[in-house]
Amino acid sequence: MMSLPFFGLLAGFGCVLAGQRGAALLLWAVSMVVMLVLFRLHVTDALTIVL
Amino acid sequence: MTPSMARTLNAVGLLAVSLVLIAAFLDQVLLGELPCPLCLLQRVGFMGAALGLALNVKFGPHPGHYGVVILSACFGGMVSIRQILGHIVPGTGTYGSAILGLHYYSWALLVFGAIVLGCAALLFFERQFAEPEATPARASTFLIAMTVLAATLALATGVSTVLECGAGLCPDNPVVYELLQGPNPPRP
């Protein structure tokens, strides 16, 4: 599951090389959303700091 | 700044981001330091920034492409800040080895900041957003080579992440490549 954003961005690079700008932007956006979801799933412990 | 100059500058930026990812990958392969989940997410931030630069290289400079770079760097920087805060209190440990006094996540935050500042500075050169000029053949080869290099790094990092974490989430402190580990011996 952690590899999903990498393969999404790899497909985005493929679209760039193929001249598909819109598809590349879409794949970038999806990859960033997946990244943020994974970030949320991994950051579960509270920080021991005072803000 | 002409559009072709901006494209070449973006290709140089793409090379710089690729070098950061190559350094992290070499550390992983040669020194055996497995990346933690947050380290991997920071690499995603770098890859996202690289994709924005590649869009500028291939289709010509566009404010939206710089937006892709800046947003990716902000997301990656957010992960870096979270990891720095997790270790900021003395005595709470660190992850990985330090380079020139700073750990990877601290360097990553500095590089993400530099990416944002660099893109913000480039956005002031408005002539680059004019109609793209025809680029010389040699420059085109360099531009495409940089994009292929970044795509190859995305593939290599994706495959290594599959080997490290399998199909699920990565452990917080990975010590082995899950898919390269042999089957567990039967219990007596």
C-alpha cells in the first residue's frame, strides 16, 4: 500500500513523456491524496511537546 | 527569462531533486538503512515536486506546474516537520544516521524549503509564460533524459517499497525487507 503513490507518480511521468498533461496532473493529485491518507494512518501517537 | 531558459532551469532542478533521491536510495542499498514510513512519504513529496518540474520541462513553464512543485514540497515538508517534532526532545532517540550533523528528515525540510523558495523566485519571471520557443535538439535530449531519470527513480523506489513493506502498511521501525525474508520456521 505504501508503494501506491510511487507507482501513481511513475504513471504520471509516463503520461508526461507521452504528452498527456491532464492525465499527469490527475495522477499527481491522486498520488498526493493517497500520500496524505497514508500519513494520517501512520501518525497515530501523540507528540510529547508543548506548543 | 525566455521559455527555453526556464525549461532548462527546470531540468537542472529535476536533476537536483533526482540527486537527493539517488543519495537516499544509495544509503538504503549500500548502507542497509531501511527507510521508515515517514521517510518514504517524504520521498513521495520529492517525487511529486519532480513531476511538477517534469511538466515544466515537457510542456513549457506554466504557473500550475509550479503549483504542483510547491504543493508537493509543502506536503513533504509537513511530513518532515512531524518527524522532526517526534525526535526534537533530547533523549527521545533519532532515526537513521546523521549527515553533517543533521538527520535525513532535517535535511529534507531544508531542501523542501529551498524548493518552495526557488519556485517562488522563478514565478517572478513572467516572460517565461509566453509561447514556448522551438528548443535545440541537444537541449531536448537533456530535458527528456532528466524526466526519464526521475521516472526510473520512481520505479526503483516503488519496487523497493513493495519489497520492504509488502502489500500493507510499513512497520514503524523496519529492519528487514518483508518479501525477501524466508518463511518462518515451524515451531517445535
